[in-house]
Amino acid sequence: MRSLVLVAIRAYQRYVSPYKGFCCAYHVHTAHASCSTLGYRAVRRYGGLIGLAILRQRLTLCGVVQRRHTPTRHHPFPRQRGDCDIGCDLPCDSPGDWVPDVCNCGSCDWPERKRKKRRKNENEIYIPPKRGR
């Protein structure tokens, strides 16, 4: 498993990371190793499971740094509500009980989208300062 994870991390570093347009927020803010570099080192040293657990902790910290230090982007157009204009142009004559009623399948009763809850103590997580300050 170790070699498979190491190959996957190297493939990410070589073929995905240079073309995605941004870099690791933790690396930019603290000047420590990037998440993929730390993950590669941890997997190489501790094995697949423990190395991936260490990488998961770092990715969590990287997300905290990104949310703290990246300004919020405002969209040029606010999201629109979108009214339900579903009209039924199909005939509602069903030949039997085994055919579903197509006129009742489109409704505006969509379930609410649940947002991920942030940790309540996310502001209390320690992020080291940049090296050399």
C-alpha cells in the first residue's frame, strides 16, 4: 500500500499540482513544506495508514489557513431565487396503474441544501508564524 500511495502523491505533484493555478495555503503562510511534500514524507516514513492520517491533519490545517487568510470573493451577480415555472405539457392519461403520473413528478419542493458545519473552535487552532519573521 505504501508504494501505491507514494506513486499517487508523485503523480499529483507532477501532473496536477503545476496546472491547478494555486498552491498550498499552509506552505504560503508558514513557509513549511507543502501538504503533498509532507504527505509523501509521512507515508515513506510511517507507512500508508499512519502517513495518510498525518496528511489528513495537515489538510485540515491548510483549510483553516485558507479560510483565515484568503479574502472572501463576492460574485458580481447575487444568486437568484429561481421560481418554479414547471408546467405540465404532457398528457396525464396513464394507461394503467403501472405507469407513473408524469404531471406530478416536477415540483418545487426541493430539499434544503445542507452546508458543512465548521468547527466551533476553528479560530483557536494554532498556526505557526512564517519562518524568518
